[in-house]
Amino acid sequence: MKLTVNGDEHLHRGDGSIGALLVELGANKDHTALMVNGSVIPSEQWNATTLKENDEIEMLVFVGGG
């Protein structure tokens, strides 16, 4: 399914869940926040949220350091 992730086209080959997308992208789930079509999706809802063709995902990955 075709998605837009952080402004770039992405062909998602998983089951359509946010959890599967994050695994596919190699994102650390514990350090990620995201929005789907402008709505923040709490991490507790990621596996229950089904993505649809042409959804727009904004993903923020928090990195520690100093």
C-alpha cells in the first residue's frame, strides 16, 4: 500500500498496522511518536490502528545524547 511517511512516498508491504510499519522502517517503538493524517495516535493504539492507501504519516524519533 502506498503511504507518505515524513513527506516521502513509501510502499508498505506489512499488514497495514502502525506496529508493522514501524518494524518495516526499523524504528524504535519506545522512542517514536506519530501522527496519521494530522491526528496523534497513542502508542497503545498502534496495533489496532489500520492504515489505508495514501495515508500521511509523520513520525518523530527521539534520540538522547549530549
